[in-house]
Amino acid sequence: MRIRVLLMALCATLSVASSAPNYKAEKASDHGMDVVRLTDAASGVEVAIAPSVGDRLYEMKVHGKNVLNSAPDNVVDFRRRVEAGGIPFLAPWANRLGEQDFWANGKKYIFNMALGNVQGPVPIHGLLATSPFWEITEVKADRRSARITSRLQFWRFPDLMAQWPFAQEYEMTYELSKGTLETRLVVTNLSADPMPIALGFHPCFRIDGVDRDEWIARIAARKRAIADDRLVATGELRPVDLPNPFPVKGQALDTGFTDFARDADGRAHFSIESGGKKVEVLLGSKYAAANIYTPRGRQTVCFEPMTGINNAVNLYHEGKYPDLQILAPGATWSESFWIRSSGI
């Protein structure tokens, strides 16, 4: 009888946690919300993900210091505010569109504003930033890493398909290994038509304990996207007019950038640093643009991976932006970005 009880207890433990000598992946609760925590003990890194709120990774602590900005005291706040922090996923479009509609395959699609899932005269941040529709498919740790994979079947939800009528699925994996966090996204086009890929993420970074005015930023971009007074890209690109690196002090950017210098692995590097402390994001080759946001009065800098500049779907239709990524019927798209730090 005692053996049976012990075995039952062991099975219950394995159902909520997976661990290896260094890595741990476990389901937990934060203010009553189901979350998943990934731990890399050797590197002193722990991340937390809220699958039911846009599958958002909302915390990345390095030796107890959060390198992501604006994680709220109560994780439930993410359900109310896209801007609450962490790494919001912006899809099926990232940042701004010029009108309450978009073009694809020569056809104009007008948003149904009465549904309430598209916000404002300048639609921003897509449909999924706080989506409850993600389903966990794996939580696992082994000798190599700790990771969680979740899936969102976009095609199942009429209010999503009404706005962006392309049947598709998203698979998101957060993997923590050797102190580096990889966010890997796979998109599958299940529709009969080619589908625009215009998505992105909105991570904002900080150096805990160091004032923003002391930070230095490094960017990989050679061109910036010119925008109108609504911050919507016009399609015009100009050479970057910032030094590299540049002091964050006094900057108030909300600007798109593209044409990246890349390392031998095809990754573009963006970072903030000060006094030997550094937080860095590396963008895979299919993230061809980034929005950089440096709001005045806030202790943060945002480097936002994007597949193209904002309003790319409409600019492509107008012949002003040839670099829109388009996914063929039945095809998949996959790319990653990585976050790492040093000296924290």
C-alpha cells in the first residue's frame, strides 16, 4: 500500500513538472493564474509564461533581476492592458496599419469594428496580444534546456477569422538554454490563398538598478522607415541618422528600422548596456525590421522584432514596400529571436 501511495505521488509530481540536473520546467500559479516557469539554475535565469494571456512571457529574471520592463505586481493585469509589459505577441499584424482595413492578394478586407477586437482609427498590435486561446502542447526539461510549446488554432475562432480571413495556426516555443532565451515561432498557412506575414513582438528591456540616462544602445540597422504624423510608415526609407552606439538619454524614438547588419549566423544584434551590464536581443534573418521605442520618463528601451515595417501589407499593395513576406498555401514559416545578458 505504501509503495502504491509513493508511486501515485510521483506520477502527480511528474504531471506538473519536468526537471534535469540544471534545468526545470514546471506548471505553477501566480495570483490564481496558471503559469509555467522555466529555470536554468547554472546561469541563474528564470522565466515565467502566462499561456492564457497571449502566451506571454512576462518575466525574465537574471540572478533575481528582471531584464524585462513593466511586469505588473499582479499578472492578471495582462488581461486588461496590452502595454502591461513582458513580451506581447503582435499578430496577424505588428504595430500600426494606416486604415481600418488591409489589402492581400489584390483584395481589400475591411475590419468589423463592432466586434471590438480591433482597436482605434489606426489599428495597432493585431488581435492576439491578450488571447486566451493558446493551448499548451509540451512542458519539458532535459540536460539541454527547459522549454514550453503552445499552439493557437486561429481558424477555429469566428471573431478572428472575420477580421483576418486566413486559416492559420501558430506554434510558439520558449526555450531556455545556457542563459539564453529563444522565442521560436512557427506559422502554418491552412488557407487556399497566399497569406501575408506581417507579425512581430514587443519586448521592452531594462537594466535594473541603473538609470536609463546612463544606458548606451547599440543597433544593427542601416535604414529607418519614415512615418507620418500617426507614426504609420509611408514606405520611404532613409539612412539611419543616429550614431552607433548612441546614448539613450534624451532619446524619444518610436521608429521603424530595417536593412540590418548581421553576424555569421544571420542574426542582427540590438542591446542596451551600462557599467559592464548588458541586455541583448538577436533577431533571426526573417525578422527584417524592428521598431525601437524609447519613451521619455520610463526606465525602458524596446527593441521590437518585426517581419517588415509597420503597415507593410498596405504599402506592398501600393507598390511602396516590396519586402512583405508572403506564405504559400500549405506552407510553414518559422523564425526565432534570442535574449541574453551579461554582467547582471
